[in-house]
Amino acid sequence: MTEESPSAWALLPLPGQSTAAAYLTGPLAKQYRLIVDILDDERHVSLTGVGFDELSVLIRRRLPDERTGELMAEFALEARMRQLVEWGTCESWQDHAETQQDFLRNRFRYQLTEAGSAFNAAVRRVEAELGPVDGCAARTRLADRASERDAGRDRRRRPRRGDAPATPSASWRTPRRPCR
């Protein structure tokens, strides 16, 4: 089967691609993560989303002072916001124009979708537990944590009647249950 032809997989009622999480991968992930983190933080403060101009100011505040100009020059915020909306990570709408100046400026307001908010919360939880996630190092930390957790569980668990001994022996038998 070639890439172009429809796949039988497409017809199955299984979950597939979730584009709302696309901001987490790719070469611009740091920019997208910054935007999504800001929008997530601001949703606790504002019920009406974040305006484009306000978002630009909030981004500048989170960048290192000595490099803000350089970093903002390559940011292309309008393009990033269009992409986040297209992926379904954010939603946008325009404020009403009240003056002639309003018609000339970017009046879009943004907020995270439910999916965007859920993905961001999940990423924050993972990073809080494992630290910054970068592929191989994260898998190693996850495996280490699982081993530590399992070792702790084994130490805390008390043997119960009928449990198998820690080391199998020829004298060990499975306890019989009464027949009903």
C-alpha cells in the first residue's frame, strides 16, 4: 500500500492524530510552548482571553532582557497564533472595532481550547515529575522512577497468608480453596 492511497486504518473507529498537541514538537516548539504556557496562566485571570497586543507584552516579559529584541524579531507572533488556531490548540475571535485605529490594529483575542489546556496540563505534570523532557533522558528517568516505585512497593508489602515465598522451594504448595 502506498502513502497516497487510502488506508484501511482510516476507516477504523480508533483514535488517531491529535493536532492540538502538535505545538509540542518541531523546531518552533519553544515558541509555541511559551505562548501556550502564557495563555494557560492567563485563563485563570481572564474570562475573555488574551488580546494580541497584550500577548506580545506578556511574551516579552518572559524573555531574557538582554535578548528580547533579537528573539522577538524572529518570533512571527501572528503566524504562530494562526498555526495554533489551525491545530485546534487555541481559539480566536476579534474584538469590536470602536475607532478608526481599531480597524488598523490586530484585534484578535486568544484562549486555549479544552484540548490545548489538557495537553498543556499533562506536559506540565510530566515535566514536574521528570524534569525537562528530551527523549532518551526522559525515558531513562521514567524507567528509573518506575524501578524506584516498584522497589518501594516491594519493601512496603507484607507477605499475606497463601503468598508464594520470596524464593520458590520444592516444599511450597498452592493453598487450596474450599470447593463450593
